[in-house]
Amino acid sequence: MNAQKYDLVILGTGPGGEGASMQACKLGKNVAVVEKYYKIGGSCTHRGTIPSKALRYAIYRMTDTNHNPLYRETGFSANFSFGQLRKSAAGVIAKQVDMRQTFYERNRVPVIPGAARFVDANTIEAVQENGARTRMHADAFVIAVGSRPYRPPGVDFNHPCIFDSDTILDLKDTPQTITIYGAGVVGCEYTSMFRNLGCKVNLVNTRQKLLEFLDDEIIDALAYHMRDRGVLLRHGEEYERIEGVEDGVILHLKSGKALKTDVLLWANGRSGNVEELDLDKVGLVPNSRGQLEVNENFQTKVPHIYAVGDVIGFPSLASAAYSQGRSAATHYVEGKLDHTPTKSIPTGIYTSPEISSLGLTERELTEAKIPYEVGHSQFKSLARAQITGQTVGMLKILFHRETLELLGIHCFGQNAAEIIHIGQAIMAQPGAGNSLLYFINTTFNYPTMAEAYRVAALNGYNRLF
């Protein structure tokens, strides 16, 4: 079989694959991308970030309407099922697919259909469901095949009441009760969504705290507000077995507890989509969760084969994957990287309220013996938050006591994932440009949520004297 020749072949059209494809072609390389599914965009567009966030927004709009006193006085009430709310994402997904398709067409990057597998270190095949094969030879490859929900053996995911984070999007009716096993980002986000729909929620956490990578104050705030909303948190638990019954699901825990609910959502980990790649042909061995080890340049142990996105593990964010893809392509073309993106990528967690953070936590700064101080701004004191009624939350700035350098920014509340970028821009400034004084000396529009930075900066600065 004759092989088509390219400089670089990318496996997957999710954020990581798109970032690598666009960067490499802009740098003058002959690029092709292989996509297993019939539409581009990867899990981010079709089963993950886009549909779940569109669903979250639809739920928010419905609950916000129902809590608005102007509507309550007229007797109006919006009550849509989970399935009806989920349909709101369809139009967004279609727009995203069309837009991303034009990126490849405009840059003359062919999208080769089929499941990719390595033939040798410089050759892959794309195999379609009908058996058609396309063989490609390249100088380098970027593996950006993404991940899927981890499914432990012995759990019957064919049962109509047992779901993972992909199949939960196909749920038609809103359950009265749900158990969510796994309190990572996905588990916490769906906990907020189902509780906002009025479901009774059990959130089962295999660890002792929620989202332990976050600042402790943010963790405590999230746990408090979940409990305040009626979520039952169960920390330090592990499942023994999951029993699907006629009218629901029973989660049996090793502690002896048994939780029966209408629906169970398994949200405990993800696995890299590497099974079909024939990685043994190139000497690569993924770990038990299908993840590949890479260096700071996103190279695997085979230097001309790169890997980015969920298939390399943390931070497993769409934003990070795109930046990683661009970096991998840049390193392939130029042989060096001046900037490693993962260190400056904020977290964005779409719970209710929202969470976003950047930089170091108090725990990390204390362990490193870095002298720091804390500045707080409570949203309930901001005029803009009072006007909109979104008064739950805070902005927290961590800064060096002597140099006033910003060390960490942690936000909890409405639009946290947007607010974080103001601090991100200042933290990225070189030398003395990264300083708490920027927020003290800058005039912010009033009333705005951005004003939280000035309030937090003054609060922290006053602690120095």
C-alpha cells in the first residue's frame, strides 16, 4: 500500500489536535490530521465541555427564572426535563463543528477519517468502519486522542439507571434522587447541576476532601455551599459493588453503607483512548489509565512522537490541551520551547458557584516557606454583586510580603472563570510588573466585579502594617 507523505500527522481533532494542526501549518509544515469519528471536535465538543456547559447554562437560566420574584408574582414557572434542557446544547455543538471544520479547510489541512494505528515508527494507518484504509508516512506525530470515562470491571453500564459522564447526557427524565460516585471536577460539576434541578444528591468522595488540588479556603467554601444546598457529602468511601435493580441503583460501600437512588453517575476517573493505536509497534507503553508519559516539550520516550491533552493526564483541561498542542508543534518545527503553558493555565470548575484559580495555594506556600500575605474581597460587599443578586463568593489574592509579587489568585463565585483572567494578565508580567500595587493604583469601572481586585489588594496591603 502506498503511503501519503506529510511532515506531521496529528491523531485527533479535539483541542490538542486542533492546536497542533493549526500551529504546524502556520509554521509552514505539511500537516494531516486523523479523526476516528464522523464529526470533528473530539469529546470536548460532543460529550464533554461544550454540551455539559451548555446544559449547565440552561439549568441556570431555568432556576434563575423560577427564583425571580417578578416571575413568581405572576405565577410563571419554567419546568423542563433533563432531556429538554440537554437539547439546548445541540445548536452550540453544530456551530462549533462548522467553525472548526472551516479552520482545517482554510488552512488546507486534510482530515483523514478512520481509527489511527501505528504500523512502524514513521507510518500510521487510518482504518474506517467499512474497512477502507489510508496509510500515511510522517517525520513526526502528535497523539491527541483524548480520553473517555473509566469503567471499572463488574459495573453494568448497560443498566438503564447506571451512567458515566458521557452517557449521562442521554438521560431523558430528571430523576428525584441520584448518587454521584467520584468527587473530582466532573463529579462536583454534575452535583451542582442536579441539585439545581431539585434532585436529592449523594456525592461519594473516595478522598477526605473535595478537589484537594485547590486552596483549602476554596475547598471549604465549596463543601459548605453544597451542604447548605442540601447535598449529602460522604468522604473517604469506596464502592464494593453496584447493584442495578428494577427501580433504581444500589451502591454498596466497603464501609457497609448501601445507598439506593433512582440513578447512579460514575464519575471516578478517565482512561486515555490508546487501545487501538498499536503503541507496541513504536515501543510506547501507557500506564494503567491509558496515559502516556511526556517531557517538558511534550515528547514521549520516542522523541518524534508527541502527546498532548487528556492522554497525558493532569491538568486534563480543554484550554491546556490546545496550548499543549501548539507547544508540541512549535517544538517539532523549531526544536525548542521558550514557554511551558501548563504553569500559567488557570483552573475553571463550573460548579455552583463557579471556581477558578491560578498559581500557588496557601498550603504550597507554607510548605515552601515563602513569606506571603492574603488579601480578600467578599462578593457580598460589592455593589455589582448586590445589584445582580450574586453575592455568594470571594476573590483571594496571595502575594509575597516583601516584593508584593502575586503568587496565587483564587476565586469562588459567579463568573469566577472570567474574573481570574484579570489577575492572570498581571501575574504574567515580567519583573516588577507583577505587583499587588497594580490593583491598588488602577481605577476600575464602578460598579463591576473587577473591582474585587482593588478591594482584595487593599485588604492584603493593610495587613503588612
